[in-house]
Amino acid sequence: MRKGELTRAAILDVALDLASRDGLEGLTIGLLADKMNMSKSGVFAHFGSREDLQMEVLKLYHHRFEQEVFFPSVKEPRGISRLKAMNARWIKRVSVEIASGCIYISGAVEYDDRPGPIREELVSMVRAWQGALLRCVEQTIECGDLKPDTDANQMVYEMYGLILALHHDARFLRRPGSVDRARSGFERLIMNYQNPSRNQPNQAS
């Protein structure tokens, strides 16, 4: 990478850390310049505006989420193994973010009623992830690991709800054991929706 690209990547790393802690709206060129020991004009040389910077931070967050959660999970066989892998990696990432913050969740609060390109990009990313979860659940139904009458949209809704509760209780309430409760909640979901015929032992003929 050229020096300019390295500098831009370093700025984005710091910007992502700041946005995770203070929100995208708390991210300013001035604050970032101070953290990087750069001038404001130096930061502007890499990002034309504050909105451009916020957009690039969103894209970096989404890229890292996919690299840590989605892509490793889809290497698992279709079915219950892939679904469990997605959830396990998702919970693991959120458990790390307890100390910093999740831009998907904090961004939803910041931009729920704030129209504009940042909101549109954030909504698109969250819907992409929910769509990936939905496809995984549908594939798990198709391969027979979940009951054929499973409501895939309802299951994704419940999975997402567990993550929101985890983030709320662990980060806001600082309640111990929240990660274990999220894992237990997912296991109960699986037990509720799993095809019972997949758990029956083979019987001798």
C-alpha cells in the first residue's frame, strides 16, 4: 500500500473506534485530527466531508462484521451447523463490543428518525445481515433440521431480539451473565424449532 492509503486506513481505524464509543454523530473531523496528531486539512485530504467519513466508517464496520461472523460461518455445512455457527460468532462479536459498542445498534438509535444517506446505508447493511440469517434458517428448514412449519421470519426476529437484549443488559445495565443468557436463549430457540425426528436414535429393525 502507498503511504496515502496507509494513512487513510489508520484514520479509519481510529474513526471506527471513536464511532463505536461515541456514535457516528459524535465523530468529527476535529476530534479525529486531534487523535491522529494531524491537521483538520490533513484529514479532509482523505475524506471530503464529515458525511463521507461517517459512510466509510460504516463500510469498514460492515466489512469486519462479515469477515468475523458471516464468511467463516458459511464454510460450515448447510443446516443446523451453519445456523449455530452464525449465532455463536455473532454473540462472540457482541461480547467483545460490550466494552466499545455496536454501530448497528447505536446507529439505529441515532438514525431511527434521521433521514439521509447514512441512515439508508445503515438500514441496507442491517437488512443484508438479517437477509443472510433468513436464508440460513430457510436452508435449515429445507434440509430437515428444523420443523417444516417453522416460521423463518419469526425465528430471525427472535434471534435478533436476543442480541438486542444481550447488548442492552451487558452494556447498559452491566448485568453479569448476559452472554450466557443469550447463548441459553438461542439453545432454547433451537430446541423449540428443531425437527424432533433428527434427534431420535436409530432403532434396530
